[in-house]
Amino acid sequence: MSSSAATIQEDLRARIISDPEAILGDNDLMKALLAANERVMGTNVVDLRGLAMERLEARLERLEDTHRSVIAAAYDNLSGTNQVHRAVMRLLDADSFEDFLTALEAEVPEILKVHTIRLVLETRVAPDDPVVRLLGKVLAVADPGFVDGYITQGRDVPIRRVTLRQSQPDSEVIYGDAAHDVRSEACLKLDLGDGRLPGMIALGAEDPHQFKPTQGTDLLEFFAGVFERTMRRWLA
């Protein structure tokens, strides 16, 4: 062995001894050292410590993935909470029913990051009634029983307060010309008070994965609760 090589080895040895954490913290370097150790021991020796370290490393990777997922979910939840709160505050600021519907049509979709919003009211008034036309395209009127039928799609299933899913074939009835851009939707059933037919808010998104049945609905249930109480005030 030359003196030059020995000097380099001694220098490297000194650096490792002075800062061993640099070696332990380098995953690729530790894997190379373990592989070299296995080659020295041969195939007839089982390195239990190496196996334990591999398992610990796999568990650490899973924990890191879980940690990242929890952080991402917490961030999304906080972002969603802020969006819903901003949308609610804007609706509460409306000083007339027309302003309320204008905000619902123009501002609330942008706040909630959806493509379009429709307020569906069951009524016996004809869709071409002048009052209906005056209230704008955000309002869709439907015959009694339409809301439950649209939410269940004719199936014998419980009617939930909030239904999240991909868009349905008959969504044009609600979204009109915007239906071809809607890939997923949230249907929020509204209780408008005693003696009144039910209603529904339909949130239409271009992203087919924005609303999925596996998602939580707490924020949208809160939004629906505030919305229906505000509607009762305007309808009173």
C-alpha cells in the first residue's frame, strides 16, 4: 500500500470519526456498507442486525409517507375551512335577495374553486315565469319531488344531506349549458322550513376528483345549514 493511499485512508478515517452522524444519516452510504458487510460474511451467515435495520428502514419510510399525508390532509382541510367561511360571509353580507343570488352566481364559485353553482327550488311556478327569469341563471326551478329524485338517481337509497359524486347524465337540467364542463358535483339538500318544498344547492366542478363519495362532508353540511337559514329569511 502506498504512502499516498495510506494518507488518504487516514484522512478519511479521521473525518468519519470526527463526524459519524454524516455516515449514519446517509441512506445510500449505509446501504453500501451493509451490502459490503454481507459480502464479507458470505451467504451462509444470517445478519439479524441487517434484517432488523431493513425492517426499521421500511417502517421509517412508511411513517414518513403517513406524516406527509397527514400534513397534506391538514392543509387541505384548513384551506377548505377558509374557503367555506369566506363564502358564508359573502352570502351573509347580501342586503337583498337579488344581491344574494348574484353573489351565489358570480363570487361564491370562485371562492369555493368550483366551475358553477345552481340553486334548485321545487315550485309549481313555470320556468319561464318573468320573476324566475329575473332572478338569473343561478336559480333553477323544478317540479315537486325533483330534488330527491336527482340525489338518489331513482335508486332506493337513503337521502343524505350532502352527496358527493361524479356528474350525472341528466345534469343539464340543473347546469344548463355549463353541464358539459361539469365532471363532479356536490348536491346539498336544503330544508327551507315548514310548509315549503325542499331545495338543493348543486356545486359543479371541472375536476372529476374534486367531489368524491369518500371525502368528508362536514364543511359542506355547515355551508348548507347557513345557506338554508339565510334562504328562510329571504322567503319569509
